[in-house]
Amino acid sequence: MAAAPADAQTRKVIRPAALRPGDRVRVVAPAGVPDTRLARGIQILEGFGLVVEAGAHLYDRFGYLAGTDEDRLADLNAAFGDPGIKGVFAARGGYGTQRIIDGLDLAAVRRDPRVVVGFSDLTVLSGRLWNAARLVSFYGPMVNWTDSRTGPAEIESLRKAIMTDEPTVLTRDPAEPSAAVAVPGTATGRLLGGNLTMLQTSIDTEDLPDLRGAILLIEDTDESAYSYDRMLTHLIRAGALRKIAGVAIGQFTNAPVTSGQWTAAQAVQDRLGGLGVPVLGGLRIGHGNGQLTVPLGTRATIDTAAATLTVQPGVRVVPAA
């Protein structure tokens, strides 16, 4: 596993300024190709009072990617390099961010921190922002918005996370398949992680956060039980889960169930149950219906008795000039 910087545990955590009506934000596509649902996401952001701009190559296509690596990276760096842009929103996940992440303009990120929202494939961006700049980012819906999956409550969850300094409180949903995963206890640490596939593929790169003392967040989609087993086993063998404080589990979306074999939840319980830390499943974070938004990098507490994950705010409210 790639060595963490020597000061990884002591550097100051940067919470970006909360977005306000009238702020300019940029929508970029570092990974997959957005489609007609993008218009709905832009409408929602505009409903927050934000001024939404499109990256120059937002509507490009290059195979299964949203434009060439050079153009996608140029859009990402332009968003971070423009001092008037207060928020960067990912259009869609899929695949492709790790192809360009090594070219991220970290000097611009450090010079002018801002709100960054995305999930799934964007896990590698969140990890790099944390490792390189200690910047809090937001694990929440893409702008390629689906109302049947993310309705009014999820819109409000996103707005509160990026525009207010209220803590985020999520309660275990017993209907979620991952709700079957549980190890009793309470734990507090910085919430870090994201999509399990991207975390596992980030081993030995600069994108995987140092998880010592952290609450690890995991979720995934379209993966079988053995895949969850394999990815967690790899993380354990690589030492990535050594000294974590606890685990918060989001959605196991579209995990196939085979008669007579373990479910995804049973495989995860088997892998995490022996780590000796509290584990709370059933959180509506990830690819499933009712996806909520959480900051990555702020302190969080899991309480399995109360069935809650409480996350401290990821933005700071700055008084208007």
C-alpha cells in the first residue's frame, strides 16, 4: 500500500465555504458520458439559486468516456483553477476518473478549496483531494439526476450538506440489504472511503486514504457476494483496514442472490465481523434508491444501538461581505 505522508494525521482539515445563492458552480464529466438526465440535475442546482456552468467538454464522447483524457482533465483543472467557481459537480460516474487523476492541478486545489460533489467512480477524486489537500468533499448524487431514485428528500439532503453547517444524521434503513451487516458498538473517527471497487483498485496509489482511526464508508453496485469478499480480503491483506475505528455501510445495489450461497451482506459480515470494530449497515448512501449526501473527511460517529451515523458538517458558513 502506498505510504501516507508523514504528517497525514496532523495536517489541518479544510472545509470549503458553504455555497450560497448566486455562486457560480461548474459541471464536469471526469468519467462516463452524461445523458438527457443531466438537464434535471442542472435544474435542481439552479433551484438552489446557484449559477450553473458547463465544462467545455461536458457533452463530448470518446468510446465509453466523456471525451479524451486530455479534455476531461482540462475541464476538471479549469474548474479548480477558476477563482470564481465555488463548487465542482460531477456529471456522471461509470469509469474514467482514475485515468486522469494523476494530472490533477493540486496547487489550484490547495490555493482555493471549494465544494466538490460526486460518488462511485469519483471516489478516487475524493481520496486524492483528501490525501493531497485534506479537503472535505461530498459523497452525493451526480448531476445526471434520476427523480425516481432521488426525490425531494434526497434533493434536500444535498442542499443541506453543501449550503448549511448542520450535521448530517442518517438512520439505518432495515429495508436495505446491507442492514443485515452489524457488529455492535459505537465509534468516532473521520468518515472516509466510498465505492468499494474504487477503494480496492486504489491500493498502492495516492488515492487511497490512510484509514487509521477512521470510520470507513463502503458501498457498491452490481457486484456478487464473492466480489465483496474478494475486495475486502484484498484491503485487509494490504493492511488498509488496520486500526480503523469502525465501518459504515451504504447500499449493496443489484447484488445477485444465488440459492444456497451467501448473500452480499453475509459475505461482508464474514469479512468485517472479525476486525473488532463496530459496523453499521443499512445506510442510504450509494447507488440505490433514496441516496443521501454525506461529507467525507469530517468527524462521524456510528452508534449501532441508536442505528445512526452522525457526520459533522463539511462546509463552513462564511458571512456575506
